[in-house]
Amino acid sequence: MLQPDEIIRSNRKTLSVCIDCFGKLTVRAPRRCDDERIFAFLREKEAWILRQKAKTAGAGIDLPPENLNGYSLSLLGEKHRVLLIGGDYIRFDPETKQIFLPEKNARQRLVKWLKENAKRIFLEQTCRRAKEMQTSFQSVSVSSARSKWGCCTFDNRIRYSFRLLYAPKEVIDYVIVHELAHTKQKNHSPAFWREVEKFVPDYKRKRKWLKDHAILMHIF
Ligand SMILES: [Zn+2]
């Protein structure tokens, strides 16, 4: 039988269930709802719940442990291994895809390194795509946002979450094209999506990938 990880009772009238990107199952229920009704509701939703849980497990992504030595990190869609070392500098071997990370302040150093690389890689690709799309932008910056992969301000300053770096190249490209399309259309109208589709014909698949891998927003 399905067990909820958390039951939140409040002044609501109906039952609802949700699963976050870690597979945690939360039920929201009216204050006076008895357990029997909650379990009946979960049985009713069982197929959907199991499907969602499988999806989370299927992402196959490990959240970073306290000790980062040996941690496998996906960058541009490829597995990289973090190895802790002495000394003061991060070293990266593109051949073996190993990141040699100083033990001291390992986490902060790694995030700083990820942000620097994200900025360089995203800026390069944004310039390339802007030319093809015959548009321009004010600036590209990188943030720690967990709520969105990218955004474009009214005056065309584009910002990306550095965590987008964990996604495959073609997914990153979709987000870049999406933000650049906002320099022409400040909305998500059919005209906006037509513009995206011109440059990323299978953008729907990439959007779905990002949705299915929301867990990446919780790495560092
Ligand atoms: Zn948008």
C-alpha cells in the first residue's frame, strides 16, 4: 500500500497529492479528513503516483554527498568525476573528464568554477545563436536561480542558472534560443513558439527533458 511521506491538513475542502523531484509524496487534506479516506484516495491515484515515482528514479542523478570525493557530476550531458586533492587550484582533465578539486572549501570552489564555465559557454553560444536569429542582447550573466533555467528582461539582459550546465548541449541550446526569442517577443504567444521552433524544431522534447530533470536544480 502507498504511504504518504507527509500529510498536510488545512482548511481546504478537497484532497490532493503531489510528488516532488526527490520522489517525496505529500497529501494535502481537509482538517477533519480521516486516514481511511486518504488511503482510498491514494489507491485511486496509484497508477499516476507510481509513474511519477519511476520518473524521479529514472533520472539516475545523485545529489552531491557531504564528501565530494568520487562524486559523479553531469556537465554538458557527460559524466565527470570529482576527485579531491591538496593544493590551491582546480584542475580539469578533458581527456579523462576528471575534475581535481582542492579539499579546502571544495564546494565553494567547485560552484565558483561551474559559474565561470557556465558564463563562458553560455555567452559564446548566445552570441552564435543571436547572429543566426538576427537579434541582439544587452548582456549575459549567470545566477544561482533554482526556479528557472533562464530569463530575459524587458531591456534584453539575459540571465541563465549556472545549473543549466548539467544539461546536455542540445538542451542548453534550446534554453538559449528560448531567451533570445524573448528579445523579439516578450511573451509565450504562438508567435513566440514559432520563432523558437524555427531554430529548435523539436523544442518540445527539450522542454520535457528539463521538466523531467528538475532535480538538477538541487545540485549545489
Ligand atoms: Zn520564456
